Amino acid sequence: MEYTIRIGGEAGQGLQLIGGLLAKFLSRRGYEVFTHQDYMSRIRGGHNFYQIRFSDQPVTASRDLVDILVALDLTTIEIHRKSLSPGGLILHDPVLTEQPLVGQEFLPIPFSAIVERLGFDPIMANAAAVGAVLGLLGLAVEPLAEIFGDSVHKRTPGVIETNLAVARAGLAEIRAAFPDRLLTKPPENPERRLLLINGSQAIGLGALVGGCRFFAAYPMTPATGIMNYLAGKAARHGLVIEQAEDEIAAVNMAIGASFAGVRAMTATSGGGFALMTEGLSLAAMTETPLVIAEAQRPGPATGFPTRTEQGDLNFVLHGGHGEFPRVVFTPGTPEQAMHLTNKAFHLAEKYQIPVIVQSDQYLADCEWTFPAFGETIPYQDFRLRSEPLSSLDSYQRYADTATGVSPLAVPGASRHLVVADSDEHDRDGHIVEDAATRIEMTQKRYFRKLQLLRQEIEPPTLEGHPAPELLLIGYGSTYGVLREVVAQLTGKHAIALLHFSEVYPFPPPEKFDYPKVLKHAARCICVENNATGQFARLLKAEIGFDCPHRINKYDGRPFTIEGLLGEIDAYLG
């Protein structure tokens, strides 16, 4: 059993508060939850919505059809009424919609009047809406006390109790007014505690467990959530957060902090990454470990500042001047985002290179539920410190080693001089102009490292039929919708998905012969949130496989289950 709730209205009406409260409540009652947001790039006004899909089974994508529409204005009804599922209902405040509405689907609930009747602040009307939704679903409001404790301003006397009273009133109102319209109560399992987390929070968590101690960034949607998360954890974990004046300063601060001996990170979107590319090359030439989180939004230029796209893959693969090794990760879930960010710090320091973790607005803002984040989380310090450094007879920052990885010391930590230079340099770090040293350093920092880096990259995951006739190919944030579509079509087709989350260096086939799977599938479809099929072209460039069919979506919105199913049905005829 599952339901989809969509809350619509203008920015400033509290959509995120209602949606966030409901998502937390449902996840803590043991339901699997998936949320996504659609919002305009303005502080107030415009049309936005917050969607929650919940079930007793795992859910990893959004639907088009809505079972409960909470309308905070008339525009929401005009836009989304056609998206109602059979039997779907619309909760609305007649005062907010400003006119009577006729139809079996309409359930008028006076959110504002409920608060006024109780004598509380009008801002609490959203709590009445939350209570009404819970009443419609047959759920109790008492567990909301814990949620209110996490979400509202605790310093205001009695704020939790008053919000709870308003929610109770909203629940009582809908049950009294529409006793015959209540929905079947989905089975609860409150003993099953689930983690509710979005992609930005997961990247921030991965940075913390990866040992990040310095983070600098200029706020840029949709990457700002990473900085917000880390800022909230900074005091507890000894993390320095710096809001820089621009992205050039941010990347250079992160490089400086890394050079000084701590693991450092920055985050931005495509426009900010454009400013960081010179710093990216600086980190490569000086072989300074650096992690960059790049959260995509549609471009060019400002594009759609608050919407989603996978349009920057080519940019992060090739951004920066000169030739140097890098690693690019494209997680498909918050769990992957956490583990791959941790791996990014590990590889950045192990090989003294820049590593980029690429997400997008969809993954950044979507919330998923997980029982736990499994697997062992590795941490290893690769820097020379204290006694191991002091005991060396000599120190060459860019020593020519068999692996291409040179000793990495902390400046000022010993009697040895630590020299780094952004010009081409010799083994000691001093500027050179001769051809022989240039060849030696290029072979050291590029070819030898790249050969080892390929062995660190994990292959794509294959889910579904082990020998599929219909194969859906994707990378990054399309994983969740591909998974659900494969599940729905499994009875009709020998279908599977092939998902890439580590895309550069491109996965070698030794660990898993995925080129064989691609070759033997009768039909292959590459699914991407961009106009030009950037990943399909990368696939052809790296392994020579030319995907015969592509589904590209580039309207700034993510794929939905019904939308992708329709595209596949059209392709299959």
C-alpha cells in the first residue's frame, strides 16, 4: 500500500514546513519515504510544490499521480487537479482558495479559522494542515510532539504544545466533517526506525566521516545544502567553515588548507565550477589533495537556478587547463553519496589529486529512507607527520616514484623544507624550464597515477535480469527511477538496469564484464537528464559501445515513473 501527497502553494506559505513535518513523521512511523521538491527561484510568490511518496515497501522515485493534494492557493488546484489519481482528494482552505469549489474530490478545511478559534498565532495554520492530512490517513497526531521538538523554535514557551493542539484540531475537523471520505490506514511499524536523508546531507556526512576539517564555499543553489549541513555539525566535529566571497576564493582556500595539512573540500554548481577550474589545475600541478562537490542545475549561464539537469558531465571531466588525473563520482542515492564522498577524500589524499563528486538538484534535495548506511567506512592518513617525517634523511616533495605518488609532508612539521610550485618543477619543487624534467613530471603525476587509479574504480551495478534483452543504462540521479521502472516491467520483459556511479577513470571490465552485457542485450536505452546524451557519448568514447536508443529529458524536471514508462512504451511500440 502506498500514497503520494503533494503540497502546493507560493514560496513563503510554508510548503517545506508542512512537507518536512509529514516526511519526518512518516519515516519515524516505519514507512519508506521518498520526497522531491519543485520550486521557483524567488523568495516569495511563484508556484512551488513538495511531494511525499510513502509505502510499506521501498520507494526510490516520484509518481505523477497524486492521492492527496494539499492546496494552499487556487493556482495549485488549477495546475495539479488533473494529476489526481482515481479517488484522489484535495484538501484546501476556502479562505486561501478564495472561491467555492465543486466536486467530490474537494475537502474544504478552514486551516486559518482553526488557529483563530484556538487563539494562536496565524502562522500555526500549517500545523492544522498537517493534522488534517494525518486525520485523512487515520494516523494519530501524538507522535508529532517529537517532530515539533526537532523542527520548531524550542525557545518559545509552549510552542510544541500549541502546535500539537492545532494539529489535533485539524485532525478532529476532517474526521468530523468527512467521516465517509477517510482513506484506508496504511500499516504502521514505529519500531522500525529509518534514516531520512537527502543527497546534500549525505555528501556532508561523507565529508565528516572522510576526515574533512575545512570547508569553504560561496552559496550557490543547489550545492548550498552541503554547507548548511556541515555548518550545523562544525562545532561538534572541529570543522572550520568559511563562506567565501566567491568561488575562486573558495577553491583556493580549500587548496591552502589541504596544503597546510588538513582534509579540505569545496562545493558549488556549474557556474561556480567554471570559476574554480584554474584552481582545479593548481591543485593538480601542485599535487594537493582536493575534493569538490558539484551539484548540477540547468545552464548555460544562470539557466534554471532551482531545477535539475545532468548537463555538466563533460565539463567536470574536462574542466581545467592542461592534462592531469582526476576522479569523478556520480552517486545515484544518498547512501552512495555518503560512501563515494568518503572515498573521494581517501583517493584525493592517497594519490594527491582532485576528486569531484557530482550530484544535481534532484539528488541534492530528494529525501530517501534507509534502515542504515552499511559497509565499513575506511579512513587512512597518507601524510607524513611527526616522527616518520623527522626521521627522513632528506625530503623531496615531488620525488619520482614507481607509483607516481610522492611523499606528502605537512609544512613546518619537521626540519625538512617543504616546497610547492604551480610552475613546472623538479623533484624538490623548484621551477624548471627543461624538457627532460617536464617529461619526467608528466609521466609521474599523470600516467603512473592514472594506471593505479583505474584499479580503484568500481564497475557499474546490474540489477534485474542477469541476461537482459532490454537494458536501461544510466548514471547519477536516474538510478531510483530506473530501479522502479525495471521492477514494474520485470513481468513483461527480460529487463535490467546498468547504473554507473564511478565514471572517471572509466570502470575497467576486469571486475565485471559489463561490455559483454551491453553487447548481448537486444535493446539498450541510455536514460539521461540532458539534451545531448553526454554519458552515452562517454560510453562510446571509452569502450566503443554506441547506444542505439536514448531517452533525454532536459526541461529542468526529473524523470517520474509514469513519464519514463511512457517513453519506453513508445520506443517498444
